[in-house]
Amino acid sequence: MPDYPSQGPVTLKTNLGDYPAYKSLKDGTIASDLIRFDFPAFKTPVDGFKPIVRERALDCGELAIVTFLQAKVYNKPVALLPATLVGRFQQNCACYNAEKGELKPSDLNGKRIGVGSYTTTTGVWVRGVLQHDYGVDPAGVTWVVNGDAHLAEYADPSNVEKTSKKLDQMLLDGEIDAFITPSLPQDPRVKPLIPDAKAVGEAWGKKHGTIQINHMFVVDQDLLKQRPDVVKELYRLLTEAKTAAAPALIGGVDPLPFGDDVRAGVTLMNQFAEEQKIIPQRFSTDDLLAETAKAIG
């Protein structure tokens, strides 16, 4: 259990990717007398997710929203700050091999679809879009994965198949019908599954009033209990960094929502995660945000 000094400055082991909006925190341009950051040298911020939820090895930092929801299911001591670190529309993150014939989103029922892990946040968002906008039943698809969940306690549904093969090669070889990935394979045979994905994504954002949130900022619950002043300062620093970076709107939607603006995205992810058997039941968005609300004011 972490033990923090009762007053004065603290050093926080913090998971944070190298994003333009938060570069000022990593290079010290925006700093605080109360907080000293220790940024572990993870290859990617995703590498820090398991240490947060399995080992309690960090004090705060970046975590996928799906991983956070699952952490709450298994009573991991993390609390959510209403601060988005990564958000994007992900209608462009699904592809198919056009050499095998044309494939439309509505054709996917009964197909085999690759995704890095069943619980990856991009996969949950894309499955939710396919279900609600194109009539695809996630339970009627075989999901082929080569990774596992960040929470060791979670077991994939029965329609998930594990492979040791590379999913992009399986797509090219015709072993899977489609592939969900943030980085589409660079091969002329590979085509986007959703035509005009950029426009479709922006229209989705206007309809739902939110970006599709991937990563948010979490704090250890003992840090929250012992040093709410530090948690308040963390939120101030994140807000200042985002405000200084002034990220451009995407289709009229803030790509990095803060405060009450995270509600729509968190609520939708709650719904999609329950529908896809990522979590057994939905959480109250109010309850999730209430954990840190008093500290940050």
C-alpha cells in the first residue's frame, strides 16, 4: 500500500505518453512546486497499463477507459480523473481484404474478425458502432485475438478464439474476414471497411455529442485519500497543459474532453462494455466521477 507524506511535495511515478497536448508536463514547461513527476521508460503508455492494475506499481497516469472499467469490476484501487488523454473517432480502424471480394459492415454477422485483444478500447468502440449503426451482433461473430486483457481476472467470451499468428497476415491470407486495428496494414489489397470513415465518424460525434474516448487519467485511491490536495493539483496541471495546447476540434467535437464533458463518452463506453461482456453490468457515470469530484472541486 503506498504511503505518501502528509504534506509538502511528492514524487509521483506517472504513466504518460508523448502527446503534443501534454508535452509541456513531460518537459517541465508546466510544473508545480507540489508534484515531481517520475515517468518510467515504457516503450508505449499501453505498457504501463498492467503495472497499474496488476501490480499497483504507479501512483497515477494514463489508462484505457475499458481497462479502468474492468479494474473497478475487480476492485482495483484506482480512481478516475475527468481528463481525456487520447480520444479519436475510430470508424477508420476496421479493414478487409478486397482481393477476397467486397465486404460491407452489414455483412459481418457470422464472420471471423481479428482484433489485438477482445478488451482493447478501439475494438470495443468499433464493435459498438458496428452493432448500433450496421446491425452486427457481436455475439454472432468469431473474434480472433493474439493478446490478452490487462486484468488477469478477466476471461474472454466463448466466441473469442486465441491465435499466435499475426493478424495482418491472417487478413491477407484469408484466415479472417476483417481486422480492427488503429494502424491499417499498408497493402494495396486492404481497404477500409466503413466507406468515408472520417465523415461518418464526425457525424457520429455530432449525434452523440462526444469523441470516442480511449485513454483517461487515473490516480491510486490511497493518493486520493491521503493527499487530495495533490490530486487537485494533478487535475489543474492537466487542464493547464491541455488549455495551452488548444487542440483543434474534430468535426466540432473536443478530442480531449475534461470535466462534465467526459460524461457522454464514459456513459457510452459503459453501455458498449456491458453489451460485449467486457463488464458484467454498467456502472453509474455519476459514481465513477464522484470518487475524485470533491478533491478537484
